[in-house]
Amino acid sequence: MATAELDLAGFDTADDLRRPREPVTGLYHVLCTAVETDALRKTFLAHFRVLSGLPVDQAGCEFTQLFPYSVSRSSTSAGRERRQLILLALCTGLIRPDDLGKRVLVDWELLCGRQCVLGVKSGRNAGVDADGNDSAATTARIHGLRIFSLKDPAVAHVPKDWELLSLPAELPVSAVPIVPA
């Protein structure tokens, strides 16, 4: 007899098995479920779970996004990455609006457990496996600068998971001002 343990966690119905694990392009209320840091590469990988949004059938889908810890203002190619980081920190409460215009230290690990609304773009990365077969993978990423706080009027039309919205809204702010020596 060939028996092995099979982990069925996260799949409650046959429909769960058929649903794509990454969301399609849309606007979603998300929860950051984990943050993995890589001090050597100075990056962090944020894990997001879709709670609700548009299209409405994507709840439970997950995706990740790799971010640099910080992006230099002098780097012209990094302008969008820098603005994404600032928006993510601001819309999740890691920094306050009055921190804008200052230099602050942000503890990105505190992103875990925080919620916001993200515009997500889905696409396929072409690829070929070792046997020469098509191995294109679907990927989901934050679409440009479409990062919003849950209270932003621009995303009032986006369905929210009201049960999770009842969690404490005031999480600790992580920004620490950098005082010039």
C-alpha cells in the first residue's frame, strides 16, 4: 500500500481547488499575511491575501510582491518603486501623513496584519521547463501606484470584508524620525 499524508488545508470545496490561487486584474481589499526580509539583498517579500474586492469572486487568492527596503531619491529609475513604498507605508499606517517630507526609519515587518486596498495586475510570464514544455506562470503584482487606505473615498465602491475591518484600527506606527547628527 502506498500511503502519504496530503495537506488539504485551505481547500474547503471542489471549487476552491479549481479557483486560481493568484487574483486576476482588479481592485482588492487585502491583508498582508507575512513579511520575509532579506537583509543581505536589502529587500522584503510581502504576502497578500485577497479578502474582498472587484471582481468579487477572488477572495482567498494570494500573491507576493518583492520590495526594496528603501529606494534612493537620486535613482531616476526607482521613482515608481519609491512612491510605491511611501504609499504602502502611508496607506497601512506604518507612517503618518505628518511624516511626509521627513526622513524616517520604517520597520517593514510591522506590515504583517495590516490591510489596504490594492490595484492588482495579473499577467503571464513565458517560460520553458527542462523538458522544453511551456511553463508559463500567471503572476499578480501591485499595479503601479494603485495603493489606497481603506477609508480613501476613491475606493469606497470596492467591497470590503467587514468582519476583518472590525479588527483594531490603531496598530503601532513604526516610523522613527532620523535626527541629523
